[in-house]
Amino acid sequence: MSEPLLAVDDLRVHLFTNRGVVRAVDGVGFALSAGKSLGIVGESGCGKTMTALSLMRLIPSPPARIVSGRIMFDGEDVVALDEPRLRALRGNAMAMIYQDPMTTLNPVFNVGEQIAEAVRLHRQASRAAALARAVEMLELVGIPDPARCAQSYPHQLSGGMRQRAVIAMALACHPKLLIADEPTTALDVTIQAQVLDLMRRLQRELGTAIILITHDLGVIADLVDTVVVMYAGKVVERAPVRQLFAVPRHPYTQGLLRSVPSLETREHRMRTIEGTVPSAYAMPQGCRFHPRCGIARDVCRTDEPPLVPDGVGGEAACWALV
Amino acid sequence: MTAPLLQVHELTKHFPITGGPAGIRTIGQVRAVDGVSFNLAEGETLALVGESGCGKSTTGRMLLRLTEPTTGRIAFSGDDLLSLGHSALRRRRREMQIVFQDPYASLSPRQRVEDIVAEPLDVYRLYASHGERRDRVAELLRLVGLDAAHLRRYPFEFSGGQRQRIAIARALAPGPKMIVADEPVSALDVSIRSQVVNLLQDLQERFGIAYLFISHDLAVVRHIAHRIAVMYLGRLVELADRDALFDAPHHPYTQALLSAVPVPDPERKRAGIILRGDVPSPARVPPGCHFHPRCPIAQDLCRESVPPLRDIGGRSVACHFAAPFPIATASTSPR
Ligand SMILES: Nc1ncnc2c1ncn2[C@@H]1O[C@H](COP(=O)(O)OP(=O)(O)OP(=O)(O)O)[C@@H](O)[C@H]1O
Ligand SMILES: Nc1ncnc2c1ncn2[C@@H]1O[C@H](COP(=O)(O)OP(=O)(O)OP(=O)(O)O)[C@@H](O)[C@H]1O
Ligand SMILES: [Mg+2]
Ligand SMILES: [Mg+2]
């Protein structure tokens, strides 16, 4: 078997704040081959964005620090790279679509110039050629009137247009790995379908590997090959997509799937997982999910469950499965 | 019958497009909102759905006059909102709040959570003592599922979903009659999204708050809305009671929209109507029906005349050939 494009091993990202240490990412591991896609799901605050940011070493530091782990990307350990090498990697071999489009877009430049800038950073092109490429990219992500959009400033665009502009920027340089943090949350379903289609095409035609972070399990089901479920900084389950939806093993995954509203079901209240994610400063002992778990036993309150392979390509961390 | 809380009549917003050598000449118009009318009753939820860029946020912002309408009328609790002076508008705004689409941009990074949520309380002096202020904020945070221990923190210390809940707490603070909720749950994960939707419903039952609920999450819309308005390129194309809309969408755009919803089941690939044709731009709106360039059932009439919003069996539809879903699906092949 060939080496995966990306292999993350025991990644720990902690935030050192004056209120204490937040273990935002606490021993996360997964692998991804070229041309494949991986989805990361989990409740708000469980560390998805921190995981994604650390793959490009873009975590806010201070307060965040990668305290241990390896991130092997294309034969190099990202954790050990120096700044110049990292800069060469970012936006070139690895590109990221941020959850918040406004962190990528500069309010004082028009959108076309910014995408052209990204193009020129990584390949030789005249200003005019780069601008033309920018308009082309905007069209590719389904923006109506791409020429007007290119000349607009970020505040003149709708939420969904801004998000697509950011996607266009990330795709402009044909990265080997595309990390997309909630790329479609601001998009309506028809545009979302187009953007997902575009990502699928990149994956198929250019062999781009994709990491997709989203709350939307419908999008996960539609696009990815493997799903990683995170809870409070840890991977609680990892499985091929069909298997995850057919036989979710971890009680948290089961709860997540039950909370998905569908167009067909009609209930007075939407289903939820009782309780909330524990405070980052006061993680429960043992299994971090136990205070909200319907099947918690004594051992769950004292010992952390290990990730145990299920024998059919997935793994889950739950004492009930050991 | 009492008058509805909010009456919107023929609301439009045209943004000038500037250009020319100095970049200051007006060379065109973005017709972001192009003649929209609807009512909202006390305690009612009206959902506003439609493609990205079709004018939903602009419509929502105009209701609070955060964006000034180009033309149209808005009546809120009997007042003509567009003729109110600055101080009268400020008083009225206590009753109308907004939760913005972008939970990052809408919270000031330098303010602590306590001060962010207390802002409307400060503006309208809604407390007697500092202790009461803090208690109110703690109570609001608890309502949206955040810990009162978070009071002294800054927004950047929160994840995206947590920030959106802070924004909701702030909107609830002055006890509004109406909240324009612009994608209030799209940044939230499924479980918390459900919690927030349940919360919004509880608050509505308790306090009779009306919501204009802007969202493209149709499953959530189906759950929370009493009525649904579907917008396309600046205009309403269909307005109907929730079940009527989902059970038998009449407008071809509504039909395409409903069929594009991704299903959380990898075995069932999306079998939706994928819209083709030129993607529309509000800077160059087509003549006739705005939807005709992408419509699977468009005829010559549609290219020439604007279909008015007309009543068909209790719903409003703007289509010359409106018919319930099954009839239109028979001819969904792209032109
Ligand atoms: N600058 C910071 N200081 C302290 N804590 C932080 C900071 N940034 C993030 N955190 C905490 O780190 C944890 C992980 O955050 P992260 O943004 O990765 O969550 P997420 O899974 O992406 O959530 P969401 O789905 O809401 O975007 C959260 O508990 C958050 O409160
Ligand atoms: N300040 C502005 N100047 C110029 N054009 C604007 C401005 N604000 C919005 N627009 C344009 O008006 C149109 C409607 O934007 P709006 O934000 O209302 O869309 P939306 O329906 O909320 O979309 P989304 O679902 O993507 O948030 C867009 O074409 C946008 O570019
Ligand atoms: Mg995040
Ligand atoms: Mg919007």
C-alpha cells in the first residue's frame, strides 16, 4: 500500500490561557490518501477548527501550541518545518477555506485583486492574466456576474458570495490537500450542491485530497469517504461513511445522527443530545462524554476508553464496545 | 381581526454600481430587493428562503432600517417606520432585534461577553443596579445554553457556534416583539442547532415574539416556520403555509429548491433537480419572470411579462404556469 498523503498521529494542541489550559485537541489521529476525502464532525467547540488550523500550523499562537504529535504531509513532518518552508506549503500544496470568510478577505481590496494575488503568489502570471484567472475561478464556484463580483469589496457581497469568493481563492492554485472548514454553511442548498459538485470534480480530476469540516451530516453523506467524529478534543469514532450512517457505534455518534432533522419527520420538538459540551477548563474524568451518555457505567466515570478497531475498517472509543 | 405586527409593502432596495474613470459615476443598479410585500403577525414565524444573493439579508436589514429602503412602506405596530425620526426609531428598535448571519463580524472583539449581551440593556437602561445587570446577563446566557462562568471572556475564546449563541442572547436582552434572525443556526452543529430552535420556539410561546427567520436549512424551516416566503432574485415567488409549501410546492423554483436538500444517508444519493442555465445577477435582471432563464417549464409569455403574485387556493404564487409539484416534475429536463 502506498504512503498516505497526510498522516496525523497523536496530535495535541493546547491553549495556555490565564484561566488555565484548554486541551482543545487531545490525541487526534487519522490518515488521508491522495484523491480521498475525510469528514470531521462533532459538536461546536470540540476542536475541529483547531485540528484543521494545526495541519497548516496556523493556530493562534499564543495561546495555542502543538504540544505533541506528528503531521506527516507528503513526506515531511509539518510540526518540524521552519517558517519559509511552511509559507511555501500554504496555499500551494495545502489550501484552507476558513470557517469565517472575513478572516481571509481583506476589506480594503476588491475581491478580484485578492484572488489574483493568491494566484501570483504561487505561479508566474501577469497581473492581467491573474485577474482573468480570478474571474474564471469566481465563475467556477457559481457566482453570478463574476466580473462584478471581482470588482466588489467584501461588504458589497452577500454572505454566500463571500464564502464562494474564499473557496475560489483556495482552489486557484490546485492544492494537493484542501482543508474546508464549514465551506457551505452560508450557502443555500442549490449553490451548496454546485460547490460540492466542484469539490468532487477536483478530487476526481486533479486528485485533490479533501478534509471537510461540517455540522451538516447531509453534506458528509454526500461527499466524503471516511468520517472522523470528535467530541471534546478527542476522536470518539472513525469509520467509512456508509458504515457510520448504517451502524454508528459510539453513543455520541448515535445521538448526533438522531438529532438530524429531516424534511419527512414531523415532531413537535427537535431532537437533541441532552446536556452540553463540557467546559474546556473542566473536562470530566474518564470518558468525556459520560455525563451525557445514556449507557454510562462506573468505569466510564473513571477511565478513558481506548479507540478499539471494530474489525470492519472503523474504530470507536467506548467502554461498551470493548 | 387585529392588524398584523408588521406590514411590508412593495419594498425595494437598489444599490448603485459605481464605475467610470474616477470610480464615482453610477453605471448601473443592483436590484437586490425588487418589490417585496408580506405581513408578520404577533407570535408568528415567517421563514424567508431562497438562493444566495437573492436579497434575504437586505430585506431583513431594511425592516430595522439598518439599510434604508429605496422605496416601499413598512408598518410596525401601526407606526409608519420609514417616516420615524431618529429618536422615535431608536425607541421602536427596542422591540425589534436582529441576529446577524455572521457570528464573527457581529461581535465586537474587544468587549467581554457580559458587555456584549448587556449592550441593549445599557441602551434602554433596563436594570436598576450593577448586580441586576449581571444577573440578567447570566440568565440570558443560561437561556441559550452557555455557562455564566463565561461572562468575563472575550468572543475569540469561543468557537463559531458558541459565538452565535452569544448573539442570540444579546437579541433577547431587551424583550423584543420581533427578531429578524438571519441564518441564526447555520453555524451550529445539529444537536445545538436543535437546542437553539427549540429555545426560539419556547421563547415564542412564552413571550409571543415574532420571527422573520432567514435560513437555507429547509429541515429547520420546516420545523420552526408557520409560513414560508420563497425569494428569487429580489422578488417573492411563493408564499404559503408551511405544510402547503412542503407538500405541494407550486413554483418551479420552490420545487427545485426542495429537491436539492442533501439527505443524511450515503445510500440515497441526491436525486434533485439541478438548476442549469445562466446564474442570475441582480445587476442584470432578465425581463419578464426573473426565473425564466433557468426554468424548466418557461414559455414565451414568461420571457415577456412579469407574473404577479396571485392567490391559488390560499397560497400566493408568482408563476404564469403554477401547478403543484408532480405535474412540473414530469418536465424537469434542462432546456
Ligand atoms: N483563543 C482562545 N482562547 C481560549 N480558548 C479557545 C480559543 N480559541 C478556541 N478556544 C476553545 O478551543 C475549543 C475548540 O475550538 P474550535 O474552534 O476548534 O471548535 P470547533 O469544533 O471548530 O467548533 P465550531 O463548530 O463551533 O466552529 C473551544 O472550546 C474553544 O472555546
Ligand atoms: N452594500 C452593498 N452594496 C452593493 N451591493 C450590495 C450591498 N449589499 C448587498 N448587495 C448586493 O445585493 C444582493 C443581495 O444581497 P443579500 O446580502 O441581501 O443576499 P442574501 O439573500 O442574504 O444572500 P446569502 O444567502 O448569500 O446571505 C447581492 O447581489 C449583493 O451583492
Ligand atoms: Mg470551528
Ligand atoms: Mg444573507
